Amino acid sequence: MARKSVVATTLIAVALIYAVFRYNIVRGVPWEQLPLYITNKGIALSAVLLIALSYVIGPLTRFSPKTFSPWLTTRKYFGLLGFGLAAIHGIISLLIFDPSYYPRFFGENGKLDFNGELSMLFGVISIIIFSVVSISSLNTIEKTIEKKEWLKIQRMGYLAFILVMLHVVFMGYRGWLQPQDWPGGLLPISLISFIFIVLTLLLRTIVIVFPNNSSPKH
Ligand code: HEM
């Protein structure tokens, strides 16, 4: 198996195992909910990890060109895989979007509360932006767009990632503030995702603020 597939498979496996461990094993969520409800959490986390990976490879070549330059060509693979998983996550979420699955999003009137609505709005807009970015990275489409325009479209991915950050903040921040309720002391998946997104954006910002003109463009 190519190294990139090993990395991707490992990340997806770790995310799925974490979801099963935190929810089915420690919290005791019934195994009937594994195929969609729990798997969806692992899929969402792997989407974030893969998209984050595709965004940090460029900046990391600044710090260790020898180690990371060979990985530059894998960015598209990780990014597209991450987008595919995010799309599956969106579809599964909509299939089971119901107060019995997600009571924390709904108010007493059975409608989404303000945080729930905001969180879903950010999720939907981010997936739409990621679709545009992903379509533009397909080789046949990329060839038809001017390089400058293409880079502009690609950079919209950062905006989408910021929206994913808001998606998890509005759904999760109340739970993040109650570590005593975390099953087995294990961090919520929304918080882990938040941390990875912030670190990714931070790394990207450092590279923008301190440009190194001698390094390759990424
Ligand atoms: C149509 C767009 C989307 C919809 C309808 C949607 C819906 C949801 C729902 C209902 C949850 C709660 C899941 C749970 O607590 O079990 C959730 C959580 C999450 N979503 Fe999305 N989402 C969308 C887009 C995205 C995108 C594009 C990403 C990332 C690339 C993403 C990443 C996450 C993450 C990391 C969580 C936290 C999972 C957890 O805490 O267990 N979502 N989303």
C-alpha cells in the first residue's frame, strides 16, 4: 500500500476507534447505534484530520523541507478524501437528524435552538465551499482555470475550515466547559476537532506572517 494510503487508513481507524471507545464502550451507547450514529462521529473526526493534514504539509516543509517536501504531492489526495468523508458525514447526519439522536440541538418546542441552528448553518455552508474547492482540484477542471484564479478558489478552503470550527464550537462549547461529565475523562470529538483546526490555521498564519522567500510556493 502506498504510504499516503497507510497514513489515511491509520487516521480513519484511530478516529473510528476513539468514537467507539468513548461512546459505545465507556459511555455505554447501545451497539445498535454503531452503524450510523457512532460511525458518523468517527467519520466527522477523520474528515477534519485529513483536511488538516492536507493544509499543514505545505507549511511544514518550511520547518523541515527534507521530511515534508516529498509529501507535497499528497495534499490533493488527503484533501479530497477528507471532503468525501465530510460529505458522507453530512448525509448521515441529515438521515438521523432528530431530537431523539441529538437532544442537545433542540429546544423544548421541538425546534432547533439558536446554537443548533447556527452550528448547522456553518456545517452546510462549509460543505458547499469544500465542494467548489474539491471540484476545482480535479485535474481536468484545474487545467481549465488560470493559476491565479485556481489558487484563489483553493484558499476558500480555509474559510470553509473556519466555518467547520464554528460548526463544532456552537454545537459543543457547553459540553467542553464541563470536563467532569466527559466519559472516562476523554475529550469530546468536537473539542478535538476544534484543537486540530486551530493548530492548522495557526501554522498557516505563521507561514503567511513570516514569509520565507527562498522556500517553494505552497
Ligand atoms: C451538510 C453539512 C453538515 C451537517 C448537516 C452536519 C451535521 C452535524 C451533526 C448533526 C453533528 C452532531 C453529531 C453528533 O454529535 O453525533 C455534527 C458534528 C460534527 N461535524 Fe458536522 N455537519 C456538516 C458538515 C460538516 C463538515 C463539512 C465537517 C468537517 C469537515 C463537519 C465536522 C463535524 C465534526 C468534527 C463534528 C463533531 C462530532 C462529535 O462531536 O461527535 N461537519 N455535524
